[in-house]
Amino acid sequence: MAASPAEPRAESRAVSLVERRSIDVVPDGERHGSAFSQFTLWLGANLQITAVITGALAVVFGAGAFWAVIGLALGNVLGGAVMALHSAQGPRLGLPQMISSRAQFGVRGAIVPLALVIVMYVGFFASGSVLAGQAVGELTGLGETPGIVVFALVTGVAAAVGYRLIHTLGRLASLICALAFVYLGFRLLQRADPGALLADRAFELPVFLLAVALAASWQLAYGPYVADYSRYLPRSTSGRATFWWTLAGTGLGSQWSMTFGALAAAAAGGAFSGHEVTFVVGLGGTGIIASALYFVIALGKLTINVLNTYGGFMSLVTSVSGFRGQAVLSQRSRAAYIGGIMVAGTVIALLGKDSFLTSFKDFLLFLLTAFTPWSAINLVDYYLIAKERYDLPAFSDPAGRYGAWRWRALTVYVIGLLAQFPFLATHFYTGPLVGALGGADVSWIVGLAVPAAAYWLLARNDTAHVPDRTILGPAAQAGGPEAAGGAQPQTDTGASTTATGGPRT
């Protein structure tokens, strides 16, 4: 009787529990899972307290609950669709999201958007730690500041373990947090009349567009790292399936949380701001129930903060490797990168914890300004110019097909940034055209449309850098630890390549 392949596969799972890959290509032999894993990951990542706060902000800053919920839904669909288009790149390329930016910006030029991406990760780590620190402090009796520190340490350890643990946390959080939010929603409707909460139908365009922008920024901020969590899927995974499962998970999870937040803020009035965690837990009850809800809040924040830490680690390595040419890291180097992000985010959390709501709103809108041009350029290039055909080994070679700096994309990116400023409305800056629009912030629409059109017009006839087929290095077909920049590339259309030897779940 032939030996069963189950034993070596089980051994492979055990060995690879702690991830050894960073920005190098994931070989076909290590691909595993199905597109449905994107649904559970992003559902769990969005059923959490920061998404609740984001929904509440629309009401806190002036919208009625009825139009706030509609605006949030529109923003989640529009922003979520852009985010899911990035997710569909993961199985095709087997690389972290920001590595693909080298095709547009150059191997070293990609550091320009990457610098802002790193700021994003540290900022979201900090904001998440503030809210989770409140929950951990209440749960353990240590208080808010020690709670923030403990939470940060746990986050760093989980991020160091890597991809498999992240998806496990997503599945766990999607189930536990969904049950908790059903219970909290029921309790909220017991304490407040939903008809009364939604009775105010007065429509004000500026605050409606604020609600749309808040939700869209929430989704678009995932764009720079969403493919990090789909890159282990088999290369044969349908792009449509990856897109729809990602959109379903992130859209349902975020809208569920944000709707709850908008209704909770409308019901609580001034009692919500500054006491977000205790108010939400207070809806559920006291004693054991309160402790369970504090745990749920911490679990939800752990899921998303691990994503932020892991994404920050990927972005730092991508930035450094553009100049050093290193794609494979030792475990010690991996821990150092993750530790640096953890320390920076924790320091910011401790310094900013007393003015969270206003700071977080402005932070989200700032991120939207920085990432909409990047998303537009990346998606136009991938789907319309290159038509999903990239040279993976060239991503590691500043002298190769994509060069060190691609000034066309960098120029369009700067134009996309500048085009938004006349339409931007934040606490620290208001553009000159905001008043003419009644105070509405439409900068994110401009930030998508202007660079998308400009890049397409400038790049549509310049396809000399586009290969006839996707070019894979030897590492993409093997199971070894080689980097994406192998010596002799191989070609592949992507249609017939399937994973071999990787576990499917």
C-alpha cells in the first residue's frame, strides 16, 4: 500500500505554524485555503469597537441616525469594492500588496506611498490600543495605561507568529463577535425606541458626505495590505470569488458595527463620547456578562491590530529591501521590525488616549487623502494597463524591467494628493472649495477620479514594460525559501497553474 501523504502534510503544517515568509513570493507548494477564508477574516476584523466608533462619529458630528446609516452603507460599498479589487491580486501574484506598487512606482520609488502606509499602520495600532486598553484594563483591573501595554505585547507576539494565526483569529472573532453584536443590538433596542432614533429625516449634505467619507476611508485604508492575507490562496483561486468574499466580509462586518455605533451614539447623546467602551459594555449588563463583553472587545481589537502590525512589518521590509535587495528575513529580524512598530504605536496610544475621537476622525480623513491616489494608480495599472501580467523577479531588481524610480506614476500620485486639498475638510485644515459645497468633504472622490484618469491617459500607450505573460521566478513554483528574484524566470499565464502539496481547508 502506498504511503499516505497525510503525515508529511501534517508535519508541514506544524513546521510552518510560525510563518517564515515575509515579502518573498509564496511558492505554489505552500498555497492553501479557499476564497471563503477572506469572508471570515474581514468579517471578524470589522466586528469590533473601532468600527463602532467610526459609525458613531457620523452622529457625533451632526448627522441624524437615519441618514448616517445610509451614508455609511454607501461608503462601505464604494470603498469596500476598491479594497476587494486589491484583494483579488493576492492569489495571482503570491506577494504582499505593496510589493506590486513597484510595477507602477519603481523598485525604490514605491517607498513614497509606503512611508504613508507605515504611518497608517502605526496610527491604527495606536487608536486600536486605546480602545482595547480600556477593555483590558477593566477586565484585569489594571487600569487603562497598563491595559494598553499588555494588549500591545500580546499583539506583537501574535503578529510574529504570522499568517495562519491571523486567519485563525479571524475565524474565531467572526463567530464570537457576531454573537456578541447580536446580543448588544438586542439590548440596545430594548433600551431605545428604534423608530424614535430614526425619526429625524432632515437631510444635510455635508454631514451625509462625512458619513460616506468615514466609511469609505475605513475600507480604503485596508487597500495597502488586503492582498497580504489572500496571497497564500492557490494561484487557481478565482479572482471573482476572492473579490466577492472579501467585499461580503468587510461590507457586512463594517456596516453591522457602524450601524450599531450610529444608533448607540444617537441613543446615548453626550454620554457616548469619551466613554465608548464602558457605554457599549453597559448595554450588555454587569458581572460575568460585562467581563465577557470586555473580552469580546479585546478579541476584536486583537484581530485588527495584528493585521496592522503584520502589515506594518511588511511595509517596512518592502521599504528597506528596495535599497538593500533583501527579501528573506531571519526570525530575529522579523521580531525586530514587529517590535519597532509595537513600541511606536504604544507610545502614540499613551500620548493621545485623552483626545481620541477628534484625533481619530482627522486621522481617518488624512489617510483617505494619502491612499486614494495610490489605489487608483495601482488598480488602473494592474487591471487596465498590465492586465494582470507582471514580472515578479523584476520586483526585486532596481535595474530590471520596472527600474528604480518610475516618475510618471510618482508625478500622478503627487497630482492626486494636491487635487484633493481644495476639497478637504479636517479639524486642522479646510480647503477653499469646501465652503462652496456647503462644508461637504468630497476629496476622496477627487482622489480616486483624478489620478485614475491621469494615469490611464499617460500610461495606456506605454506598455513596453508589460510582459506578454506573467513571469514567475523559480521560487514561485518551488517550496524552498528563495526570494522572488530568482535567477532564471519562468512564464505562466496563471490559468493552468494549481497548488501542489499545500493543504486545502
